[in-house]
Amino acid sequence: MFDRFARNRRDSIMYKEMLKQDYGRQLVRDKTAFATDSGMGGVMIWHFGTDSFDPELSLINVIDEVVGSGS
């Protein structure tokens, strides 16, 4: 069931029996909004050293947009 779910998502792919996820801007926006709407204390960024310096591509900017707008 999990395998079927992963294959049907545009942000996930099964590759060599491992789930690979693409944390694109929309997925980060949705997850941040979920955390905010659920009353969680925040979101965690594991590693931001590879985030884009381009504001149009930056995932950290997406988090800032969602948190700053109140989701």
C-alpha cells in the first residue's frame, strides 16, 4: 500500500526499492502550512547549506512566506 501511494505522488518515486522524495516549493509550502495550522511550534530544517540563493527557488523563502503570512 505504501509503495503504491508513493508511486502515485508527483513528489515521490520508488528507486531501487527506496522512496525518493522531491521537496519542491509546493510540498514545503503545504507542510509548513500544515505545521502552522496544526499549532505546532515550528518546522525543522535538516540542512540548509544547499538551498538556493535565488529567492524564486529558495525553500527557506517559502517557509518564511508561509509563516509570515500566517499560512
